[in-house]
Amino acid sequence: MTDYPVDMSQTPEVTGFFDEATNTISYVVRDPASTSCAIIDSVMDIDYAAGRITYGSADALIAFIQDNGLTLEWQIETHVHADHLSAAPYIQEKLGGKIGIGEKITVVQDTFGKVFNEGTEFQRDGSQFDRLFTDGDTYMIGGLKAFVIHTPGHTPACMTHVIGNAAFVGDTLFMPDGGSARADFPGGDAGELYDSIQKVLALPDDMRLFMCHDYGPNGRDIRWETTVGEEKVHNIHVGQGKTREEFIRFRTERDAQLDMPKLIIPSLQVNMRAGEIPTDHSGRPMLKVPVNGLFLFPRPCGHPPHAPGPDRPAAASLARRPPPMFPLSRYLPILDWGRRYDRETLSSDVIAAVNVTIMLIPQSLAYALLAGLPPEMGLYASILPLLLYALFGTSNALAVGPVAVVSLMTAAAVGQIAASGTAGYAVAAITLAFLSGLILITMGVLRLGFLANFLSHPVIAGFITASGILIATSQLGRLTGVRTEGSSMPAILWSWSQGLTTTNFYTLAIGLGTIAFLYAVRLYLKTALIGLGVPAKVADVTAKGGPVIAVAATTALTWHFGLDARGVDIFGTVPQSLPPFTLPSLELDLVRALLLPALLISIIGFVESVSVGQTLAARKRQRIEPDQELIGLGAANIGSGMTGGFPVTGGFARSIFNYESGAATPAAGAFTALGLALATISLTPLIYYLPKATLAGTIVVAVLSIVDLSILRRAWNYKGADFAAVAVTILVTLLIGVETGVVAGVLLSILLHLWNTSRPHVAEVGLVPGTQHFRNIKRHEVLSDPTVLTIRIDESLYFANARFLEDYIQNRVAADCPIRNVVLMCSAVNEIDMSALESLEAINQRLKDMGITLHLSEVKGPVTDRLGRTHFLDQLTGEVFLSQYDAWTRLASEPVLPDGKPGPHPA
């Protein structure tokens, strides 16, 4: 193994995710010195009999990466899997990262392209993947050095990826008591598999090996990590010096007795497309079943079926009928989960609802206060919205209602139209909720959830942090009994400082006491109760009930000592009734004034809600439907607007509490709504003496937990553009206001993206000696040729960067007279628009006038197809080479080593 750059000093952090349905282990591999990571062998969930695709397994990986603040750089496929479907495109859409596989994917594509009768539109050149690895290829995951070993035998495209002291072997090996994979796939070969295993076993004995599958032979627990040394000694198929001939004989006999993998038909069609589901002529996702045409695994006549074993589970019957489908379940998910509702689920949902109801009462009152609205509107906004979300939403744990950030945005928007406490203010808030609901439903019906992607993570993080600080600042007046005004931090602080002499010290004592009590409860109560022998779950629920205790205690104290007569501001009379039926105002001027705030509230609320929903769903290997979530949240907001409420969304804290309390379905939210309805009828007289300072303290404690100033440091260390987006969003939000802050952040992110892509990274590359790989001449010692200029463009070409490429090439060739050929290496170019095409035509003509020939290499299939519909390829003075090495072999005539000495001729 001296030919491979083994570095045992690097220890990546490896987290495995076991998929029980396919016995697959997916991995997140993290560089401990940075936030960079890779995913290896992701899984898409498929109910083959029902023809239904879901992404619970992939969402678990996404949630793990997001929760740990990681950046996905690579998605690695160790081979073309025949027993599970890859979720790589779904994950790439959410997190980015390049998708890589072995270069022999082209062999698999050619073989199964014929089996499934794929037309000429199916490219068989591997262009569906971002990178095709060859034996010995290296790449980086942050600071981790990774290299690739070609290990065919199971399939031609099998690769083992060695990252530091960890090797990911795909199906080449199983755990020692599982042996090795089958070798009877088309292109598979038992002798090749044995040789490949020997390559792996030649790695250092303490190299960690990670399997793609485990089936728990003999009933043992599932395991997926071993070492080279353990495999050498104990592997039942190749350990203890088994010869090549013995392995081939065993493997051939064993493979002849195995059934097809149960998911081979869908998985091969999907995985050879890099995880994309094929479509029919109308664009609908569609899989093919080649009847009597998939005789890839001949079986002895009359051979009995086999029990699932280490090689693969037994095949499922294709004759099984799918369960009945409900056409309305796309828009009414309750028709799906409601069919499976039982007594046990009911019990879980009711228990969760009781806990969440207790938590929501003070929260709803507090966020109405934050929005500048009467307290009962907070309760109203938490009743019908929960019922409607239960009908239309897809998250089992999301608890919908008023939240801090949206309440702040409501106050900022409505405060520009009417004064707080007036009828016009309440009408504007109701109208805002209704407009937000219409926008969300429209986006859901049109499947426009992708628009939320324009809010980058740095902008969202900066906005939420600034909002938390701004919310806490806005409560200074209620904590001290001083009247404050303004919607920006300077305005609030100025008005507060002007009234400090009127501070009410009873109010201050209640506010600070509430804050101190809530922090003490959060930090110490749960641990103390567990120490006293209280069950952990009961202790957790009790600790989360701290705001209820604070409300009850301060209300009692205020009543007993008559503190309202001493200047403590209390709630007073709160209507004791169910939510009223209300209608929004459709006055044109009001709608026009609220339209932009409604759009911003809709998108930010949706992003927050979906992030929470996906995180909680991933914990139970479930998933939510983002476009249907738009409809669910839209219905909730329309319901809020029609029952005297204000804009709502899924709240982080209450949703976590709902989940931890055992919520099993959206019905938990419906039961919570019933509990709150009972509270509005019977409990509102009890809050007559509730001090507003208590709820102000509750708000401060709640929002300070979302303040994360470390995002500035992380963004600074990672990328200046992201830091600028975060910093501008925070500063503008604090200094001017919430709407301006988020708009500024979005616009800056877009401008920075346009700036970066308008000046793409362009590298002059040369040949790495002894290989067919080309690398940047400024970073690596490579062979170059003074007559050949090879430029790698690391960005798609479009109107914003087309002229940059023209100028770069013009300046480069003008300064170097020996150049006779220019090769544009297009491996990273996914798109060429009309403007860029005109630039390429101009470059071609200018170089022709200078006596220089222009060539292209490694052009992706879709780009080639588009260029083929123009005259450019006919006018191109040079050739389009399949690989850069082909171009080098054809064009290089005077190769030079890094030290300037003549190098070996490519021929």
C-alpha cells in the first residue's frame, strides 16, 4: 500500500445512522478541526409496494449536520447500490456538497441502460455526478486528507474511501462474521473481489473499517465498525490466509443460491442517475419493471427460498397490491395518519396536549403583549390555528401559535399604521394574519417553498439573534414601569433613559425576580427534583412549567399586597369567552401597507417552522412535506385572522416540549386547542392581577436563549461574505428595524453571490506526474507545456461572469507568445447561458485571429446537448475532449517538469 498516501495521524469523527429497512449504515464523517463533513452512502426511503418515496433517513442526516453547525462538502457513493436508493440529490438541495462515485459508473450505466430500455436522453457518461473518482484520487474534507482505492468485484464502480485512519469499504467487506458481498452482479467477478479485499487488508492493521451493511448474523446486535487486523484474522470468507481459488469457489457456489435484492429494480434505476428518480415523457416520476428481462441471477431449478442473510434479504413479491390511496391526502394529511389512529396514540397525544396547554397560556399572553395587542388575542391566536394545522399540517410535533420573532415583526408592521391599544391597531394585526395566510397557501399550492432558500442561513441566524436582542430591549419599559416608544434599539433605549426617574421599584422587583426565578428553574430545578427521586420525565415537565409558577406567584402577591394601587401595571379584565368571528379589512391602502410585512413574516415564519419540524421529524425517522407545510401554516394564519388573532407559526420551544411530552400525531395540537379554549372560558378571571412585568420577564428569558453572537465569529472564520451578511443583518435590524434588517440581509446575500460568481475561481492546471490528474500549477508540482494553456473554470458561465472569462484569457495569452492551444476544462461548469455562449464565440474568434486553437474538455452531458443546438461547436477551431488527459495526450509536445527540466512526452 505504499502507493497510497495513508495518514494514520488523522482521526475523523464518524457517526453512523442505521437504516433498519435496508440494513444500510450511512455515515457523517467530520473533520474535528473544522466544520467540514461528508456523507457516505445516504438512503432514500421507499415503500416499493405502495410506490411511495419518503426521506426520513435523509432528514436524520440533515438534522444532525444542521444541529452541529457543519458544512457538507462531499456526498460519497461507495458503489451503485442494488439494495437501497440514494438520497444524494435531496440532501444536496438542502445542504449542498458535491456527489462523487467511481469512474466505472459508466459501465454500470451502459449495462442497466440496456436492461431498463433507457433512451438516448439517458447519458451514460457519469455526467449526473459531480466527480468520478479513479484509483488513487485524493480529495479534502476540511483539513482531512482522503484518497480512493478502486475495489471492484461486487460491481465495477466499487471504491473504498480512506479518510485519515478510517476506511469506508462499501460492499467489498462485511463484519468478520458476515464475510464478503456477492460477486454475481453484471460486471462483478469473484477473483476481482478477492484482489480488492487484499488491497483493503494491506492497509495498516489498526485502520478502522466501516461497513455499508450489517445483518446481525446469529442474532447479534447490529455493528458496523471493525479493523483491518480483525478482518485478517476472523473474516469467515477471506481471513486466516484463505486462498484466491478457495474464495472464488466458495463465492461462486454461494452466489448461485441467492435471490435478487428486493429493491434491485428501483435502486439501480435511481442510483445510476446519482439518486434522481427517472420520469416518463410527461415529467412524472416513474420506475420501470422489466418483465422477464432481469434474469441477472440464475437459480438452480426448484431451489427453495432463503432466509435473509448477510448477503441480502430475500426478494419481495412484486404481485403484492398497494394499499388504497386517498386522493385528498395530498392536501389533507389527516386522511393518512387518521386511518392509523388508535387508543395508544390518543393517550400519548392527550398527555402531550395537557403539558403544552399549561405552557402555552403564559406564552400566548406574553407574545400578545410583545405584539402590542390585548392579552386575549394571544389566546385566540392559539386555538383555531392549532385545529387547522392538525387538518392540513404534516408534522406530528409542531405546535403552532404566536412566537417571539413574528410577534415583534407584527408590532413593527402594525405600529406604522395605528397606535397600540386602538381598534385600528387590532384590525391591522388581524388583516396581517389573513394576508400572511393567503400568501402561504398560494406558495404551497404553487409549490414555491424554494423561495425560502433566498433567506440564507447567515441572514436567518443574524436576524434571529438581532430580534432576540431587540425583543429583550423592548421589554425594559415593562420591567421598570417606564413608558418607552420606538421600534429600533436606539429609539427604545433613548425613550427609556428619558423616563428612568419614573421607575416603579415594585414593578422592577417583580420583573427582575421573575427573570432570576426562571433562570434558576431552567438551570437547577430539574436536577434538584431528580436528586429527590422524582422521575426524570416528571422533573422535566415541572421545570418547563416555571413560567406558570411565576405567573401564579406574582399574581397572588400583587392581589394580596394591592400592588396595582402602588403603580404595578396589571392585565385587568380579560374577556371570558371563546374567540370571536372577525373579518380582515380589505381597504386597499391598508392591504398595500401590509403586503411586504406579510410576505416577510410568511417566509421567516415558514423557515423557522420547517426547520423545527424537520429536526423533530428526523428524530423519529419521519419527514414533513415543505409545500404542504405552507398550506398548513397558511390555513392556521387565516384561522387566526378570522378569530381575532395575529400572525402565527411553529414555535421552537413549545414544539420541542410537545415532542418530548409524547405527541404522536398533529391531533395533539387539536387537543391543545381545546384546552386553551377551556382556559379562555374559565381561567381568564384568574389573571386580573397578573403583572405585565411578569410576562416581560418571561419574554426576556425566552428570547435571550435564541441570541447567538458566536455566529459572527464562525462566519468571520469561514467566509468574509457570510460575515458581512450576518453583521449587516444584525446592525440594520437593531438600528433601523426588523423589516429593513431582513431585507438588507437578503439583498446583501444576493449581491455578494453575484459578485463572487461574477469573478469565478479560474485555475491554470497541469498534469500530476505519473497520473492522469490535473491540478492548479500554483498549488501542486505538475507537468506543464509552454504551448498549451489549460484553464479550469470553477463556476457555471452566465451573464455576470462571461466578460471576466474573456478578459482573463485575453490577458493570459497576450503575455505568453509560445501558446498555440487553449483548453477550457469544464468539469465544474453546470450551465452556460446565452451571454456566456456569445463570450465563448468571441474568445474562439479572437484566439483564431491570433493563431491559437480553442478546445474544450470534460464538458457535462446537458451542457454539451445545449451547445449542440447552436453553431458554436461547428465554429470551434479545436476539439471537445472527453477528458483533460485526452487533450494533454493529443496537444502537449514540450512537457516541462516543475523544476523547468524537460518532462516525459505524453505518448
